[in-house]
Amino acid sequence: MSHSTKTVLICDDDVGTRETIAEILGRDYRVLTVASGESALALMRQEHVDVLLLDLTLPGIDGFDVLRIVKENYGLVECIMISAINEVAVAVQAMKYGAYHYVTKNFDHEELRSLVHNAVERQELSRQVLTLSAQIAEQGDREFLIGPSRQIQDIVDVVIRVARLSATVLILGESGTGKELLARLLHRESGRGEAPFIAVNVSAIPHELVESILFGHERGAFTGAHKQQLGKFELAAGGTLFLDEIGDLRHDLQAKLLRAIQEGEIERVGGSKPIRTDFRLVVATNVDLEKAVKEGRFREDLYYRVNVIPIRMPPLRERLEDLPELTRLFIERYRTRFHSPVKGISDSALKILATHRWPGNIRELENLMERLVAMSDKEWITDEDLPLDYHFAKLDSGPSPGETLFQEACDTFERNFILRALERSDWNVTATARYLGIPLSTLKHKMARLDLRDLARKLRGA
């Protein structure tokens, strides 16, 4: 790891000690020096510090008090205590207060270099833990679902071409179309899939907390800010930051986002020093940003900054070719999770689903399949399992050529009636005809007309 950007602060009232340590560490780190605890705390309010080398006995506020204040306010700063006192009890007390290590002033130069190196490594590990915690909090078992439709194949082609570029990607589309899943696919294909992927839904964050969550805050920045907190921009360092529903971002924060993109730096709430950032930005919205710019709700300069590579996710109603594949994928996901006997869905049920407008898009389809699989004790999801709304959608779509709306309604009723009779007779067609009191040939004719013959054959053989 390169430590060229890491900052070490040396706090010691002895000028000789400060100069010696600065010379030892100067070739590997940015080194700052102060002679008192008060000066150290004042400097840390202005400068980003990674490792603090702190003398135990200082004029004014002593080393233990400085250590306690630093750990309360700057939790990621690693502190190494340095003292002429060589007593186990003192070292134990330093560790109790949160010191990374305790060394005496007769330290070996190489040992000190190694100690600071290890402190930096530990700080990086702490950052990674915070980042992973943020990722786990946001992430489910989500993958971009690729169907056979031309629209989705074209989108995947674009992703493959642009994933390794650092350019910002703008994903457009209605809610529930899979914008975050597409962002995750971009991240995985970027060549740095092991780096953080941090997702933030701007519209889901309380208005007054958006700035703090995105940019972080210093201790005391506002009521309830009891300690320093890293924002999503810092947690995404080296990886991908995904801002969903960016069209809902407050106008004043749009300026801060623009600075982060243009200058590569941010400021925490309550902070006064810039913090360098390094992340790949992917944003998404279901808002017409061009219209928002004309209405003054979205900054024009930010719009051009994020609209570098636009990708439009089509609504489910425009990619119905993918419906059967998506449905089967969701059934498989939830049959495993719920230990359900469900094996699949009938073709006739799929035909009914294809008439629905899907205002909730893929999210609505997934929620429907989750509910049906969880509630079913059968091996196949059929027409009668679908909620009435989906049957009504078929009726609302209007009669097909040669049929009347009345006939559509009759067919839907008759289909469900026959399905219930088949199920009651264990899917035996002869027994069902006898139960219904109609000739076997009549039942077979009706089943053929209503696309039920293949379904009955499957269920009887299952």
C-alpha cells in the first residue's frame, strides 16, 4: 500500500523528539508537528490526520486527556503513545483509553516505522469494515435479470462497453424497472468488483438527514452528532457510489454533489477541511431531468455532468418477452427460500399476466411471485391462483378479434371452474367429466379451447 497521502501528526513538547520522528517517517508520510495537546486538537479540526504520535506528559492538557478526546471525536485516527515512562500500568491505561500502541522514547527507528505502518493498515481495515457494513445494510440477493428481449440485450451490450470507463452513468426509468440492479451489474463488470458498492436512495432519506448521510459529519455539527461519522462518498472510496432518485436531491446539495464530481473532494457537515474522494458515480431517476432543469428544480450544470452515458431501462410492459423467464426465476428463488412444492407456472396463467399493465414493473412481478409461492401448497401456479386484478386486466384489454367482451368474461369463469373440478378429481379428466356431469368429449373440447389440456397433463404426471 502507498502511504503518500497518509498524514501523521507528532505531538511532543520536546523539539528533538519531534524532529527525530519527523525524519524517520518523512519519506513515507505527510508529517505535521505540534508541541502541545491544545495545538494538536486545534490542528485536527483543520487537517485530516490518520495517525497521531502522542507524548504522555505535555504542558497543559496531558496525553491521556488528548487521547480520550481524539478517540471520542475522530474514531478512525490511530493513536500511538510515546513516553519516557516504562511502566506496564501506564501502558495498560493507554490501551484502555483506545491507544493502538505504547512505546518508550528509546524506540528503534525501524520498529517505529513498522508500528506506524501497522497502524495505517489497521485504519484501512477499520474503513473497510465500515464500508462492508454499509454495503451489507443496503444489499440483498440481487442480480440483474437478463431476459431474451432485444431491449435488454442492447442494454447489456452498452454495459460491457462502458463498465470499465470512469464516466458517470445516468440510468433512466420508472420505479421498479431494476435501475439499482443495472448499477450493480456496471460495478461488477468495471474490473473493480471487489471494491465497495454503496447504494443510496435519496428519496428514502429524511429531508434533514440527507446531507449528513451523503457527506458525513463532525462531532457536534448538530444536535445528536455525538461522534464523527463518515458519509457515503467516503465509504465508496475506490468503488462505485449509486445515487438513486437523484431528481429528488435538494437544490443546495446539488451544488455539493457537483463539486464532488468536478473537484474530487467533499466536506463533512460541520467540517472545514476538504476531503479527497475517488469513486465511480452512477445515478438514477424516474424524473424527467430536462423538464426539471427548465422548471429550475435541477441544476443545468449538474445535469450535463451526470448525463454522460444515459441508459434507459424499459418498463416491463415494453419487454413482455422477458415475462416468462423473469417469472420462472422468481419462482425458483422463492421456492428455495420457502421450501415450497411449487415447480412452475402454467402457460395460461402467463397469458393472463401478459395482459396486465404492470405499473410496479419487475418489483411488482417479484412481489406477486413471492406471495403466490409462499401461499401455495401445489406444484403449479395456475389461473385460479392469480388475484382477481390480473384477470380483470385481461378483460380491460378489450376483446380480441372475433370475440366479444362477454365471451372473454365467460371463458375466464369457465376456465377457473374447470380448473377447480380438475383439482378436485386429482387432474383425472375422465373423473372430472363424470363429476361435472358432461360427456368426456365435451370436456376435452372445452379444455383444448381454453388451453388446459397441456396443463392437466403436466399436473397429472407431476
